[in-house]
Amino acid sequence: MTNLYFVRHAHSAYTPDELGRPLSERGFTDMPKVNEILTAENIDIVIASPYKRAIQTVEGVAAYIGKEIVVLEGFKERNLSPVPVEDFNHAITKVWDDFSFSLEGGESNNMAQARGVETTYTVLDNYKGKNVVIGTHGNIMVLIMNYFDSQFDFPFWKKLDMPDIYKLTFDGKELRSVSRLWERR
């Protein structure tokens, strides 16, 4: 069995700089609990999206196991639009209502999901039988989970916490179980 620990990044204050946006004070306050949960899981490897907030969320685990974070582009957040959208809630609802719809220059759910699943399969091939932390983002995480089990949908995404941690157990490339490890104190 291979265990993938998908970690939605901790809270970050919004800025238009998607790549460089750091964790907020609240995000850093949640880091000890993230580290406590994940270091108890006998982690072998830590992977992250290239976005600063995703890396910051899992860097304590990487330090604990004494390994560098492997950065994989495929786990970056879905590109809803290359420019800030006027009504985020309307835009995000629209792409979840129609998986083939995308805003101009953005990714549809189908496109983002295909990218995320391809990257997940690569991780499953490269780290078979390992415990792998993946620092990522809410939308791409749920799109990946949705590919393997449709119960992980838009209403599920809306209920995610920041951070949030889900353990997905795979037998080869078949999802066997999902469990939530994060609980706000």
C-alpha cells in the first residue's frame, strides 16, 4: 500500500502573487499541529506545489525527516483565470457545474484534474509502498480526490479547512480508503 497525505496549505492572506504568497500569522500558528500529525505517520518523502504557502505548510515535516522537499508543478493550484476574477464564488461555481468550462486563459476542471491525476500517478509509480506528504491546494486536491471517488465534489471542497489533511491509501493505482487527519483544536 502507498499512502498519500494530501495537505491543503495553511491559511494565507490573499495577494495577487499566487507563486509567492506566504502563510499568514494564523497559518504559522497551525504549523505545530500539522507537523505533529504528519511526523507521527512515518513519512518517507515530502512533495509540494511550487507555491510558497504549500511549501511552508510541509517544510517542518521535511526538516523532521531530514529530506529536501520535492517540488512538482502538477500539484500547483488550478489556474482559474490569469487575472483576478470579479466574482470568485460565481466563477468557481461555474467551473464545478461544468467540468469542461474554463474562463479565458484558465483551466477547466477537466484540464486541472488531468494534470493533478497524471502527477499523482507519477508519485504512485515512483514511491510505491511509501508514505508521501503532498503540500498542495484545495481545488486541485479535491479534483484529484474526485477522480478516484465522486463523493469528493464542490460541496466537499467548500467544507475544507485551511490547513486540512487527507490520507489516501492506494493499492497500486486503486484508491482503497480516505481518512481525514486534521481537526481544528
